[in-house]
Amino acid sequence: MVLAADAAAQRAGLNAGMPVTKAQILVPGLIVRNADLQADAAALDRLALWMLQRYAPIVASDPPDGVVIDTTGVAHLHGGEEAMVTAMVERLAASCFTARAALADSWDAAHAFARYAAKSFADKSVTVVPPGESAKAVLSLPIAALRLPRDMVADLRVLGFERIGELADKPRAPLTLRFGPELGRCLDQAMGRASQPIDPVRSGDLIEVRRNFAEPIAAAETIARYTGKLVIKLCEALEAKGQGAKRLDLLFHLVDNRIEAIRIGTALPVRDAKRLTRLFCDKIETIDPGFGIEIMRLAATLAEPLPPKQTNFSLAGEAEADISGLIDTLANRVGHRQLYRFAPVASDVPERSIRRIAPMAADAGATWPDQWPRPARLLPIPEPIETVALLPDQPPVVFIWRGIRRRVNRADGPERVFGEWWKHDAELRAVRDYFQVEDDTGERFWIYRAGNGEDGTTGSHRWFLHGIFG
Amino acid sequence: MYTPVPIAVVEALRERIRCLEGRARHRRAVLPFGVKAIDERLPEGGLALGALHEVAGGGNGAIDGAAAALFAAGVAARTRGRVLWCVTRQDLFAPALASAGLAPDRVIYVEAGDEKSVLACFEEGLRHGGSHGGLHGGFGAVVAEVARLSMTASRRLQLAAEGSGAIGIAIRRFPAPSPRLPSGRLRPSEPVIGPAKGRTRWTGYGEGQGEGAFPQTQIRDSDSRRRPLTRNLREERANSDLSPQAGRGEGQPTAAVTRWRVSALPSHPLPVPGIGRPRWRLELVRCRGGESACFEVEACDAQGRLALPSDLVHGSGQKAIGQRRTAR
């Protein structure tokens, strides 16, 4: 039997579940090989491990063809839920995996949406269900979306049930009598009333330390203390291997079978127990210990070689400032994307003359050319102003911005900025003439005219205010 | 009758107070401005390192904070080490800071997203700054753009700065007023105060014990053009029994060692058409251990240094406000 078919196979008319003989008739010269289910499962586990290192601390493989990820608390680090899921699908597509993804409140609901929602949502490969609404949205999916055995689904169909919503309304007792408790449990999990814990994938290569508690702990100070002890053990293990950790996951197994996780990341590989403990303790308030924590597991998800280094203890010179600890603390608080340095880009267009680079990047030593003055504040979108100006190259005499009329006392310019025709075709002849103007109270502004004053093809000849000088 | 107290007694008393204050700072490190007129008004002759300072813009500069940012950049450029700049939303233009002396390699920006995170990042940066543990490391200056700075927050920041020796600069930027109608007219509820001749109107609210309030608005006049207020003053005065600025948190005291206000003035006049070196009105609104003062200075040059305008130095007819007149 054919197990799965990709887009090219489906175009040839083959579908999943078709007998092999029929497939051989449809496609002449078809090469048939036996499916190796164990290798598939192993590959799925490897994929789950890869996603563990990139996205979230709790990842498990959902055989036969899926991966489930618990994204509580990590969405904001990747730019939002929608952005994160879309990025995941695109990254998998770049590795030649066609993937469909869904984000919902519970494992079963997400499972259902990922596999069955695409058919109703015009073939979108990413479905994000707003929080709290997955219980309602799951009702409209077919009953095959529940993780039930195939014959049970067939029996339910014979009885006339098509959608989950129809099952959810019926009284539970007769269904349990006929089909067993599994049906009720699956329904509850899909609606979010019961939860199924995710067993995170583990790998023998990852360095991991764990601690079991005879009595469950819940107080923040106790958690912090034991976190410190675990981090010390982990750092010793890392040192034995000569590695430093760049991403660490602390998993708490709770008494009621839930798993909570804290993930921290550093810019450079780190083996310093005090620093890592501090990063973890900053985030302890984000987890909910519930009835108590039974097991704490600390794993170094991403470890890189960190050989010992000689530090410079010269008494004469200044030691190199080590701010990577502070960068890590700030990055774990606001996100790695919000920390950056600016670097110059060789471009005349002002908004394109800067770019963001990582804060720990090597010093480039380059700076912007300073023959023309630049404003301290640049408006993200230039605002149109009304002016009275003499063409072609006189600055305005009067301009109105945000409702206030200002008379120009002194002005400097024009600085002509040509469009970058090699980047955008529309800028082939575009020109901006920038003027620095000062009104009679002393406030200085940076305004420009889109166009060279003579030729209509160089711009609309409208005036805009782009920045404010100090 | 009044007997003059001998100077030695006053000095001894000062020494006792310094010891009582704890944290024996025998001689605090300072960052002088290099301008004698400003340095002599500051205690210990310069901006105290290991302390928190506040800068705000005057008039429309209170909203956009362009001059305040350049002033802070000039100060930070003259410190050693890196600079951490915390904002809620990024609208600085880095080439302008580079022309004030702050090279782009030195500045690390944090876009924190909301006020609480900005203050938290500010505190973290100050703790890691300056002469930390005897080695020069971390940040030489930490700058943050905040709108609200309560007394408790500023005290924490001041303690963090004292512990590490970095200079902390809080740029106060106040939120923009409600938008105007597109026709450029005033909204009907906004009252308009009559014009004042070319200088800041001090309302006197919130001023006391030598601490000046940020003015509510900078009113300028020429040819009877009226500049509308940024807030509905009458309503606020009716609603609040404290100063009207309390609604925006402007006049509230903080634990900063000095408080500055930078407003834009017409630039250095050139004999040819063009704009010369910009000029600022730099007001020392509050200074711990000193008095307020007001200076007219020329803006930062490529090394971040201020200068006195040349026609003032040579004593042209313009009277400097609040400054003792020096003999020519």
C-alpha cells in the first residue's frame, strides 16, 4: 500500500492508501521499495531534536509524520506566534520538507488543525488559532482529526457522525459503553478539558543533569537554590568536555504530570555558573509550579567548544571590557532582536545608510561621511508639509508642519540625493533635494523636495519633513 | 549681633557631614565640560561620574528630544568605554551621534518596548558600568530615554550608578500632544496664552527649594503668531491640586544629581547664506549642592565639546540670563 504521496505523485494520480498494484498500473515503470518505518521514526526524532535546539524547550515527535512543540513563553522571542510558525514552515521548506503547521491551545487541537484545517482554509499551510478559541473551532473539524483508531472512526461514520461538534453534544455514557473510554478521553483532550503531557525528546549527546525530589517543591527560593546546584553540576560536565553552552533548558516535571520549561540563551558559549544561575533566576517567576515540582532537568541544548583562554592580567593596560554577560541578561529580558549596534552602509539615501548588526560583532571602525549635517531624530516616514518656495533650488520661505506655520530664517542646501537605480527600477530618475532650515525661534529641520525642481520625471515636487536637528 | 563664622569651622562641619553621609567619597571623579563658565557652577567642577543626570528638551524639544540627545551624546563621547542607549522605540539617527563624537562602534542600543523594561535595562547597564571591581570595564555611560521617572526609580538608578562609577543620563521625553485637526486649526477646547517676547515662560508651579520646574510650554512671538498650548491648561489646573505638570510628571523631583534643559536657539550667524554652528540654551535647572544657572552655548563639535559663543565671550551686547556678568 502506498503510505504517502508528494505533490508530483498526486499529480500523477497516486494517493496515500492506494494499493501498490493500482499504483503500478497508473504509473508505468514505477520502482517499488518497502517502507522502513523504523528509519522514518528515527528521522522524525532527529527532526524533533533539531527543532528543540532552535525553537522551544519541549519538543516531541508525533508519529507517524508530525512533531509537537510546546511554545508557551517562547513566542515573543521569535517575533510573535504567527511569525514563528511561518518561519518554521519556511525553514523546513528550505530543507525540502513540505510542512503544515498549526498553533492551538492543546496538543490534540493543534494535531487536528494541522492535518485537517488546510482543506477548509484554502490550502494555507499555517494555521494559528487565537488563544481560547480552539475549543470552539475544533468542533467543525471531521472526526478523523481525533486521534482514534481507524475502525472506531469507521464505526462512528456508520452511526452517522461526521463532525466533532456532533459528538461533543451527545451524552457521554452511551458512547463510552459502545466504544470504550478512549473516545471520551480524546474528545476531552481536543476540547482542552484534559491535557496530555508531552514527553520531550532526549538525545544521548546532549549534556543533561537532573535532580529528583522526594517531596515536591514549589517555593521560588527553593527552586532557585536547586537551580544553582544543577548549574554547577552542568558546568562541571561541560568543562570535562571542553564545551560551553549557548542555549540551556531547565525543565520542571510537575506532580500533576505537566512540564514547565525555562530557556535561556547567550551570545557566546559560556561556562560560568554564577552568570547562568543569574539568568535562570531572572525567569523563575514566569513558571507556575502548581502542586509541586518532582523532577528538575537541566540540559545544554546547544553546546560549542570553549577552550580555556589566558586572560590578560597586565597591571599597566586596561583589561578588555567584558560586557557579554550584560548583553546576555538584556537579551534574555527583551529578546535578541532588540539589542543591536548601528553600522554604516555606503548609501546616499539617509534611511538606507544605517544597518543593524549584532552587539558583540567585531568593531568595524567605519563611520559615516560628515560633510553634510544629519538630523538627530529621523522620522520613520517623511511627513508632507506645505511650503512656499521658489523653484528650482531655493529653500522654502515658509512651511506648515503638523498645523504650525513656521517662517524660515536661515537655510542650507540643497543636498542632492539620487535614487538608487540599481536597487529599484522606479528610482531610475528619482531625486531628492535636502535642505536644512532654521526657523526664527531656532528650531532646525531637515526637509526635502522630491524632485530637482525642473524635471517632472524626477519626482512629485512635493515637500516633506524628514528629520529634526538638535 | 552677627559674628562671621570662621572658615575653618565651616570646613570642619563640611567634613563631618561628608563622613556622616557614608560611602566615603573623598574626591569624586568628574567629567568637566571644558567651558569655564559651566564648570564653575557645578560642584567639583564638572559632571559627576557615578551619578544620574537628567536632560530634557525645551519647548518642542520636550517631545522630540533632538537637542537633548545630542547633548547626551556629547557627554557620552567624552567618557571612556562603550555606551548603552535604551529606548522604547528607535528614532535616533546614528550619523548625527557620530558627528557629535560618538562613534557607531561604541554604542549598543536596546529597544525595550515599554517604560518598565527601559528602566530595568538602564539599571542593569549602570550596575555593569564604569570602574567595576577595579578594572575598567563595562559601560562608560548609559543613556536612557524615559518619559516617567519616579523618585524611587531614580534613587535606585542613582545607587546603581554610584556603585559602579558609570555616568547615567536620563533623557526625558514627554508624549506628543493630541493631534490637531487637519486644517491646522486649534481644537476648540485648547486655550491660547498670549505671546511672550522670545523667552520661556516659567509658570512658577512646582518650583520650590531651588528646583525649577520644566515649563509647560515655550511661547514665542513674532508678528502676533500664536503658538497653541500642548495641553489643556485650564482643565489641568482645575483637576489637580498639585502642579499642572504633575499630570505629565514633568515637575516632579527626582534623585538626579543635576537636571538640565536644552532648547534650540538661532545658530551662529554667518556672513553668507547658510546655517552655522547650532546654538543651545542650556539651563541647569537643578544641581545638588549648587545653584541653577542658564547658559547660551554652541552645540557639540566633532569631539563632543561645547563652547561659548564667540560674540558672548567677547562681550557683545547680549545679556546672558541668570549668569553673573563677567567683566570683559
